[in-house]
Amino acid sequence: MGGHPLEKFRCLRCVHCCFFRVVEEAPVVFPWEKRLLEELAEREGVELSFDPLEVYADSSARCAVALYRWVIRGFCPFYRIAGSRCTIHELKPLACRMYPLVVNVETGEIAVSTKCDWIERRLTGLKAVDGRVETVLKLFPEEGRAAVEAFILYRELVRALHELGLKRVEGRAACKELLDADDYVARYA
């Protein structure tokens, strides 16, 4: 079923990466990606919604958001069904660029989404492939680079927040002020 298990990934334009049944499946984005998406949405006349996903607080209850959940229900507002294309393909966030890879930025673990038709067609062969980074990068060269970039950026951002004395908090209820993490670092470093 499908090709050789070490065949490089090729997007089949199956729409599964751009359609979200539940919010938890939607992309996780960095603050600078959120701002770019908001600019692009304004130009295209679409509305976007984001929820702070990972929040850090300082001793004054000033909070920095390191990651946002891009709240999408249904198709991504930048996806055009006619033509099966992304209108922001060259500018899309790392979470979209790495798909069908899904990275846990906290642990560095990389998983493969089984929603992707290419993956589903090769699942048996892929189960036989080891989980080494070299193999993942061979199968998913562009997506793997995006996953590694996301992991490195996340680690650098969290390190900068920790160096400034911020601690991770659950939710944002205790926050007097909410800033994007990169803005916080630029302001208070």
C-alpha cells in the first residue's frame, strides 16, 4: 500500500491539515506568528481568534505569552477550497509548515499526524521506520526543518523568560498585564 517506506513526503493536498473539527487540533503559534497572521487577516478581511496557551508571570503579575492556540473551527480562513490552496503559503506559521509532523516543543518529541492521507497510505511501512531524527529528516526534509526550528525557537524563548525570572502559570487569571513573550523580553531584558 503506497510507496517504499523511505519515500520522501509529498503533500497530496488532502485538506486534513487545514480543517479542524476540535480546537485542540488547531495550530500552536508563536507571538510573532500571531501578529503576522493578524496583519494578513486584516488585508484579506477575515477574523482570527487566538487563546494564550503557555503563559509566564513575573513577580509583579505581568505575564508573557510564549505560545498561542490559533482557534480555528472548520477550514482555516486562509485556505481556499477551490484549488486546494493556502493563500499565505509562503508566510504560514511553523506549525503549518511542519505538518504532518507534530512536535511537542516542551519535550522535543516528534509525532506524525495520521490525519494526513500520505501518512495513512504508508502507515504500515512507517511503523517499521525507527524514530531517529535522521530518519524523520530524510522522510520529511522541509517539515523536519520547520519542526527543529520551532523547537529551537521555543527553547530560546523560554530560556530568556526564565533568565528574567518568569515562571510558568496556569491560565491568565492572575495576570495584571498580558504581553507577547518576545515583546516582554525586548522590554525588560
